[in-house]
Amino acid sequence: MEYLKKILANKRAEISSINQELKDGCFISQRSYPDKKKSLIKNIRKNKINILAEIKKASPSKGMINARAEIAEVAKTYSKYPQLVRGISVVTEPLYFKGEIEYLDIVKKVSDLPVLRKDFIFHESQIYESLYYGADCILLIASLMGYKKLKRLYELTRSLGLESLVEVHSHRDLDNALGVGATFIGVNNRNLKDMSVDSNNILKIYKYASDKNMENVIFVCESGINDTKIEYLEYLCDIGVSTFLIGTYFMQSTDLDFTLENLSKRLSSKGLV
């Protein structure tokens, strides 16, 4: 829980800086907003495994994962497997994840895949910043804010032509996400308070959602996934959860190309890609 407090305190300082840049017109004067965004949601296929491959150098639970990772090279490698990798998640939080907002721009320049900005976003200025640096989609974590703020940020995101992946951890979070109209919902198996992973969290929340109108909702399973869990991926795909956000497993690989090729082959042999 201590790490989360530090991240949020650091974010408030960042927001103050972004607000000043907005006030000074820096974002608008230095770069024009992209006319057309790439849709991450439309790039997700039904009944096939979709991977959102993540770029992050570190995490609170693992510490440093890959300090020497070249952002452009990782993005290029992910982009070699478009049948498997349907989008790139870029972690921009600097304190514990060693991310930088500029990573978004780097990835957009070398990849045609839709890009998700993954960070602790809870203020309007961060959404404008995401747009400026080229994000196609942003992460909104439902547990970080109340319903009214979530709705306000979700609607602002839509008005700017961006998509939102609304992350939930509980039944209450899911109710709030559905309440604001979210159709792209990430279920995090990791508890943000103690960093523990419960691979059944996605199942609990998906079961809770079974009596709701989920016809147009895409669920994304986050955290605790690697290629030793092919059966886990297959089972979830079978019941309707076919999109997975995978970061640490890829970033700690000593041969990312081989890792992706191997995973692609294993899933292809089962008709999952």
C-alpha cells in the first residue's frame, strides 16, 4: 500500500507540471493532435487469443525487470507478431515502473499497432497529455476514483477520440465501469494494496457479470500470465475472455523474438491465433 501512496503523491506533482504546460499552451504549440486514432477495441478478435504486450522496465512486485530494454526495439519485436499481439501497452509511471511519457511517442514511430498508455490516471490534464504523446487508448483504474470522477474522465476520453480500458478489481468496480458505459474492461488479478496475485479473480468477476448485459463488452485479463499457462488462456478464451495483457513475462525474456514465436506456435497449434 505504501508504494501506491508514493505513486499517487508523485502523480499529483506531475499533474501540477502538466497543468502549467497546458496553461502555457506548450502541448498545442509544439505538436498538432493526430487526426485519427487507431482503435485498440476494433483490433480485438472474437474467439481468438489477443495479446496486449507490455513495455515496462520495472514493477513494485518484481523490482527491476529489464533496465537495458530498448523501447523501440521491444516495440518492433512485438510488431512482428500482429496475429498474436493486437496492441502495445506502454507503462509511463516513472517511480516504480521506470517509465517515461516519451515512450509513447517512441513506440508510435516504429509500430502500426494501437498503443495503450498504462499509468495512474485520475486527472483531466493527464488525458490531454496522453493524447499529445500519441496514445490511442488509456487505462482508467476504477478503484482509484469514485463513480462521478470515473464517468467524467471516461466521457472526456471519448470526446477527444481516445479509447479507455477501465480496470476493475472487484464487483463494485465492475458495476461502476458498466455504469459509465465502459465496453473495454480489464480485470486485474493483482491486488494493488499488497501486490498478491489471484488468478481466479477474473473468473469471480466474470461469473458476477454473467447476469448482466455483456453482449458488447470485451474483458481483458491482466497480471500473472506466462506461456506455462496455455491451458489457462485456452479455458478463459473458451468461456469468452480472449484478451490478455502480458508484461513481466515478455520483458524478462532473454530472447523476446524466440519467446513470442514459441508462444505464437503453441497457440496456433490449438487454433487459438
